[in-house]
Amino acid sequence: MTPAELRARILARLYAIRARDCESGRGDGWINRAEIVAEFGAQAEFALSVLEEIGHVASRKYQVRISGHGCIAHESQDKE
């Protein structure tokens, strides 16, 4: 998997988490970054840092979630 594919998969996962949480009313999309790293492997830490730097992922302490910019980027990928 290329770094770009990994970033896209992580964004898709974070998008699904935030959408699920909002629909259920039981959260707002935050997930422990260790869960993402466990799911996608050690390379996910670098991918998350890049996504944070470009504003597609928001972070607070040890939690991350897709940002509004990340949602728009993810939705734009679906149309390609």
C-alpha cells in the first residue's frame, strides 16, 4: 500500500467513525490514535501526522478525528 492509499484508508475509517457517532448521538468521532495505529500498522503514525499537518485530521492529546476539511477531501475522493 502506498502512503497516499494509507492516508485515504485512514481518512475513510475516521469518516465512518464520525458519521456513525453523529448518527447514533453517542459521540463526535474521536478515537484513540493507538486504535488507528493498531488497525493500520506502524506506518499509520506517520500518515496521521501528515493528515494532521494538512488539516484533514484534528487531534487532542491521544485522540484523533477527521476534520471538516478531511470530510470534504474524503467525499471528493468518492467522486473520482
